[in-house]
Amino acid sequence: MTKFSPFAKLLDDYKLTDPNYVDWKRNLFIVLTTEKLAKFVKEDEPVEPDHTLQKQHEGKKTCKEILKSLKALYEERNHTVHQNTMNGLMNTKMAEGTPVQAHIHKMIWYINELESLGVELDNESKVDAILVSLPRSFNQFKVNFSIQEPNFTLPELSNML
């Protein structure tokens, strides 16, 4: 890698921890693709691991095998993160009198987090999750919204609220 690559800084700033495997892997692929090294992760090329990786992944001969091992290691933890995030999205309700934009941002965070974990949500489901989370004082808005064209994006919905 180039010595001062801004992409390499992603890996320095976001080290692998229990709950961030998906983000870490995405950042790793960004850096490897930028440095034209991604093929080594996708192909069964021999790799020379450092001593730490060698101890943790003894018997693994390729980057692909190491990543597969890491995925298995962190997959169960990611499942827990997935469940907790889905629970947050489905059970978060905006309290009367609280700022609507802060609530919308919180809901969008849950949606983005789920997508980073590989969950595919269509736009209508995203909008519905936000509308359902609004308090009764928004019932008239919900009625008016439902008779309009249903293809609003989350930023458009946020601007309408």
C-alpha cells in the first residue's frame, strides 16, 4: 500500500472489533480494491500471515480462508447485532412533543445499520417503519401521505415531516 493512502487510514481508524465485522470487511475491500489487491482475497493464492494471524488461523493458507474463518467467528455476534437493531427499528416510537427530525435520524440510523449487516429493505418498508413509529398527533399526516404517490425516499419523507 502507498505510505500515505487516505484509504489505508480507514483500516487504521476502524480496527476489527466484535460488533463491526461487516463494516471492517467493507473498509478492507475498499482499501484492497483501491490498491489493486482485492484479487488476493478472492483467489486461492498462498499468503504469508504475520505471527498473530498465524497463531489464530493456523492451517489457513489463503486470505480467502482467513476471511471465511473471521466471518464464522463474528457471524454469531453479527446475528445478535442484527436482532438488536431490528428490535430497535420495530419498537422505537416517537414520544409526543419530541423533535421529529431527531426521531427520523434515529430510524434512518437503524435502517442503515441493518443494510450494513446485509438486510435488504425496500423503500416502501423503510417509509412504513418510520410512519408506524410516529405518535397519534401525526395521524392526519399519515392519512394524507397514504393517498399521495407512495414512492417517496427517506429524505423526502423527512423534509415533509
